[in-house]
Amino acid sequence: MRTLTIDLDAIVHNYKTMLAKTTAAVLPVIKANAYGHGMVEVAKALEAAGCGGFAVADVAEGLTLRSAGVTAAVLAWLHDPADDFVAAVANDIDLGVANVAQLRKALAAAEVSGEIAHVHLKIDTGLGRNGSSVDEWPALLEATKAAVATGKVAVIGIFSHLSSTGETEDLRQVERFKAALAVAEDMGIAYEFAHLTASDGSLAYPDAHFGMIRVGIALYGLDPFSSNRAAEYGLRPAMTASATVVQTKRVPAGTGVSYGYQHVTERETTLALVPVGYAEGLPRNASGKAHVIINGKSYPILSRIAMDQFVLDVGDDNVQVGDEVVLFGDPAKGHPSVDDLADAAGTINYEIVTRMGGRFKRVYVGGGK
């Protein structure tokens, strides 16, 4: 009745496409349930394709991957003070470290677990989120040098994140990152990977790839924030959201449809009921603006989107119970794009795919499925 079809072959294709665009390592970002695509399934498909590591937001996500049998490297960087670093270190989850307190916690976890804590030091170069400030950076490096000397901590990477504010500010951040790396090197901090750019920056600034790039939204075949367009780079959308028509009925002209009568029929027509609403992540504020596809034809959602359903006015078209309704998918197949729905809702494609859930059933195709 409600299906999210996830094309794992498209995700593997997108990973390999990004890999071919750089001499750096590629770190797929699969946080937030792989942007709604299914973290475990995506990780396993990419691991089978030779991917050596993943980025998630927090330790809990990393532990979920380990419980599912994923053995590739995992980096988690968004930490609650109550997060279990002992479990993280014991399960070989790399920890993003933004301050001395987090470093000390990682060292303590290593001492308890008997394993080496692998860390990536984060410097805030201008996004204003987590990461060491420039002023705190030398102190973090001094503490790191002492921790490494114990044999219990190893520095895998140094990283930051662009703000995607515009080319001028992005390039300022590139220079700040280079300066932070120079300070680390002057202080004798050895590391394997420097990584700054995510999908947008990786496409826009090939000279800023350093030793690794992180690939999030591009992995799923969608456009990043800037003017870079996924399709122009050969990337393919991996998620198709669809449902089936569950009821049709003829109604006379002047019939009010759904809450508030945002739509009133202009003539005798057929209404088609689709069982997807804001409980599934379909934005209510896309009412009157979003379009869907049935039998190759586009229909606007004229009436108010409700919690469980929306209603289409399909006129005299031969729309029947059981017909497929595509909310979004691959424009190359004639589907509305995720960006079409995002524009209708006044948001971004990242939010649309990540929020899809509720009673949708995820069905995986490709990737050995």
C-alpha cells in the first residue's frame, strides 16, 4: 500500500562515480538511517562493493552497524556526555573529538577496554557547529600528543566541515583548514586522513579533497545545496516513494475535498484516495503545490494533505483502485523528483528523504537483493 523502493545498485553506482572523481579516499555518510534509505542495507551493499568505511552521526548508530555485522571502519562524531565510549572503542568505532574532555573520555575508554581509541580531531573552520575553536586547537593537539604517547590513542584523521555559504567563504574555510593542519604537523601530530569536503564541496572544489572526501547526499543521487546537479555528474536517485489508490468515487461539481475544503470540485469528477500523509513524512505544507504520477500522468495534490491520506481529483481519467501513485523517484523514468516535492514544501531534498517513514515499507532492489 505504501512503499519506499531503494535501489542499492544506484547507491553503489553513485559511490563508484564519486570514487572515480578523486584520488582521495571516499567516506560514505550513512547517518540518520542513510538519509532515510536504510543504514544497515546501504552499508552492507557498499561493503560488498569494496567500501572500507562509513561515517555516522553518533555512537549508537555505529553500534547498530556493528550489531548488524558491518566490519568496515566507522566514524561517529556527535557525542552526548552520556555516550558509551567504552563500547565504541571496544567495537572499533572511530571517535570524532572536538575538545580535550572528549579526548580524555576516549583515552579512559581505551584503558578500560584494553583497545586503542582511534580518533579524528575536529576543527571548526567556520560552520560554527561542533569542533575545536581555533583558540582551543593548540591545547587539544597538546593533549592529543600526550594521549598518543600512552599507546592507547591513535589519530586517524583531522577534519572539518564547510558551511556551503558561498565560494568566497568556502575557500576561506579551506585556508583555515590548511592552517590547522600545519599547526598539527608542527606539533608532531601524525594522522592518516585529512577530510574537509562533503558532497557539495567535493564536487565544487576538487583541489580541496585532501586525503579523504565525505559523500552524503550525492551517494543517494540527489543534488547538494549549490548549483551542482547530481544528474550532470552521472548520479542516480536511489529512492522511489509510491503508494496505491485505495478508493475512487464519482462526485458532483461543488464537492468539498478534505479538511478546510482547500479544493472544491469544479465539475463532476472522480476522486482517488491515496493512503499517504504527514505521518509518512509527506509535508502538509505541500498541499496545493505537489504533484504525483499515476499511469504516466501528473496530478496535483489540490486538497489538504492529512495525517494518513490525500485525495486527488483525476477528472474523467481511468484511474482505478490498485493503480500505482509515484510521489517521487527518478526523473529519468518520468517521475517527479525529490526536489519537486521539496520545492512544493519550501524545504530541501535532504529533509524529504530523511523524513520518509511512518507506515512506508522499505523494499530493496539490487545490491544482491
